[in-house]
Amino acid sequence: MSEAVAAPAWDQKELTVGQLSERSGAAVSALHFYERKGLISSRRTSGNQRRYPRGMLRRVALIRIGQRVGIPLADIKAALDQLPDGRTPTKKDWERLSRSWREELDERIRMLQQVRDDFTDCIGCGCLSLNRCSLANRHDELGKHGEGARRLVESA
Amino acid sequence: MSEAVAAPAWDQKELTVGQLSERSGAAVSALHFYERKGLISSRRTSGNQRRYPRGMLRRVALIRIGQRVGIPLADIKAALDQLPDGRTPTKKDWERLSRSWREELDERIRMLQQVRDDFTDCIGCGCLSLNRCSLANRHDELGKHGEGARRLVESA
DNA sequence: CCTCAACCTCAAGCGATGTTGAGGTCGAGG
DNA sequence: CCTCGACCTCAACATCGCTTGAGGTTGAGG
């Protein structure tokens, strides 16, 4: 009982991959994948099995939160890389991360609201004209300012 | 000039794939892809080239809007399939579509705000405990109500 | 007529995000 | 000692949303 499976909670210092999976909600295969990608890491036992400190639970939670709102793993990794890998993150570390993610989230919310409002204006109204509206012409701002002819629509 | 390339705007009834691409901001290859997937369709000239009615611009715009906010193509297709394929969509058609997308957008906004607020509470605060918070335990609601042990965290 | 960009099809490839399966090890309980 | 579930690695496959390339046609200007 001391190493692999079902030690009582009050006695556990580390988590097995199965436990981390169950508690985080991520599949074991996904945890392996995250490890390959460098988002998480593990200690190995003498028998080559993974062991995670409890703090890894928070890290994985963070990954899944990011995923839920559509942040690519690479970006999540970039955020996590700000955290010290050796030591347990301090409150300051988490706060810094929290701040930058909040901005990311705010940005996404802002964008979605913009889309929603434009959408309602644009299609919900009577004009039925996507021609001049900010939604339809969005690639004008975003796009690689292409060659020539950027006048998207001149007649309907 | 009458068929393939650069007829003056005031004279064009249909768009070539290149024109649709330029005006919509979608790559030609993406338009082909959308066609294969059934999101758009085209008339063919005697020489087998695609020709699009102007209304296709709106359809493609819609596709791209959906993409921007992370709606999978299959879902976008489902929405577009509500539009009549034979005739030009009426105001009513667009309004129906608009309504359902607005709901989709509202839902996504709501979710993001929830995440942001939970996130701020959870990490921005001093507790540093994702253990009991709604964010970290999200898979509890979402997940396949798995076998046994759904008590995610009993000790920190 | 010749040229040349824009078009066509079909097949393969790509990056992200994993899952699945084969084949084997570890370790605790009976 | 034996069994059996949880673990290991590695490779292959899967889905989405395209892009790229090969190889060929179309059609308008010169």
C-alpha cells in the first residue's frame, strides 16, 4: 500500500498518474501527452512509475481551464513556464499568472461581445448587409495587408 | 473580360472563386474545402469553373465569424443548413439564424465570464486552493459520471 | 495563335490534441 | 508463488481545418 495504489488520503504525499487523472479530470493518456509536451513533469519511482506532488493538481487544473476557453496548449505552456519549475510556486507567482490570464480572458470576452453585438446589428437588423459591417470585413484588419485591391465591397 | 477575371464591379453578377476569396478573406483552398464539406456550393461554367452568387459572400462571412469564435465547422454547417439552399434567404431566415447564434454567443460569453470570475476568486485570492473551487472541479459536472470515488479532493 | 494567370482535381501532408493498442513490468493481496 | 490491475513505452491511428503540390484546362489579352 505504501507505493502504488490505495493509500488512505491522510497518508498520501504524492499522486500516481491514475489519481491525478481522476482528480483533475484529464485522461491518463492526456497527462502523458502533457508531459511529452513539457506542460507537466513527474518524479519516477524505482519501478519507473510517475509520481506527482499535490501541486501538480493545480497545474493540471490550470491547463484544463485554459483548454476550456480555447487557449492553445503552447500558450498555456508559455504561461506555465513563468512558474518556477524547481520550487513550489509562491502566491506571487500565481498572482502574476492570474493577472496575465485575466487579461487574456478579458480580451476574449471583449471580442465575443463585439462579435455578438455586430452580429445582432448586422443580421438582426433589416439591412441584411454584411457588406460594410465590421464583422464581415474583419479580415481587413486581421489579414496580411495583402497585395492591391483592399476595397472589399463596393457594390451589393 | 466577361467571364473569368476583372469585370468592373457594376457589371458583375457572379463571383469567381478568386474574387470570393479576396472579398471574404478565406483562401481559395478553404473555399474548396468548405464546398467539399457542404457549407457552400457553386454553379459551374461550361469550362467547369466555379461561379458564386453575391449572396455567397454573406454565407462565407458567416462561416468566418463562427470560426473566429470557435464554433466547429460542423455546427456552422448545421446552422447554415437551416437556410434554404434553393432560394435567396429571406429576412426571416437570417433572423432565425441570427437568434440561434446569438444564443450560442451569449452562452460562450457567459462561460468565459464565469471562468474569469472563478479564476480571479480562486487564484487571485490568498487561498491558492483550487481544490474546492468550481473551476477546478468542473469535470465533476461535465464528466461522464464515472465509476466510484467522485469526491475529488478530501485533503489538501 | 501564343502566353499566362487563374482555374480545375486529386492526393498527400501538416499541426494540434489527443486516443488506442500491443507488448511488457510492478507490486500488493490471496 | 500466482494473479490482476495499474503502470510503462512506443507506434499508429483519429479528427479538425486546412495547405501544398502535381499535373492538366480555360480563356482573355497581345
